[in-house]
Amino acid sequence: MSTADPHELVRSHRSTAPWGGASVLGESMGDEATQELSVTPDAVAGGTTQVSDEVVEKIAVAAARSVPGVSELGGDVARFFNAVLDKVGLDQVGDARRGCSAHVTNGAAVVNLVIVIDAGRPVPQVTDGVRAAVTQAVEAYGLRVDEINIRVDDVALGEPAGPPA
């Protein structure tokens, strides 16, 4: 028996199988006739692929946060609970999807975002940037984006100025 590449050749014994084809019996064939069959390593099994709503939500949140002018994501209640979690040291709980819901059907996504914008930023400019970034990010994963609905929930005014030093 040689140490040939397993993808090169398989030696098989021809016999008449009940369905009229050949059966493979391995390499111990003695003096019987053999046939060489090539093995193709690129054979792929079929099936379906589904992307969960949560995956699209995480992708959309990451893309939205990258847009200049987006201060935070989430409505008042979500931001309140996140502030409480920050105080008790659980500051990463729920952040990955906060402020976003998505629904995926037949490879198409509908994304709903709730954002807080920085003061002084034009809303249309920020929301257009969010739509472009989210669309690009979600489509990079092979999905189609049908809608991106954005609600601007608040404006971040920044930290109040402290007393002069």
C-alpha cells in the first residue's frame, strides 16, 4: 500500500451491484480487475442557511455606532437601564444589540434603529450616514436590506462645563 495523497486515487473492485452499478471494496483486490476513481475534495453538501435577527442587529449596531454624529443607541428606558448596569459593573450587558431590532425574511432584512445624535449635527446628514453604513455592513454578509427605519430619540448636549481650574 502506498502513501499517496488520499485525494488522488481510490482503487476499487468492480462487481455487479443490485442497482447495476459498481461497488467499492477497497484496496485488497489481489489479481482482480481494478478501476481508478478520482476523489473530488470540493464536493459540497446542500442545505439551507438562515441568519438570525440577532446577528443582523449586532451588525447594524456596530455600523451605526461608527457614524460620526451618533452619540448612543437606544431609547430613554434602555439608556437608563444601561446606566444602572454601568454603576454595578455590568456595563457590557445588552450593549451589542441595544437600540436595534431587525427581522430577516428570505435573505432580506428590515432594520429599526433608535439613536441619540450629537448636538449641532444635522439630523438628515447623520441618518443618511447611518443608513449607508448599516446597508453596507449588512450586505457584506450576503443579505439584502429592504428598509432601515431610524428614530432620533434624543440629542446629546455633551458634558456641562466644570468650574475653571
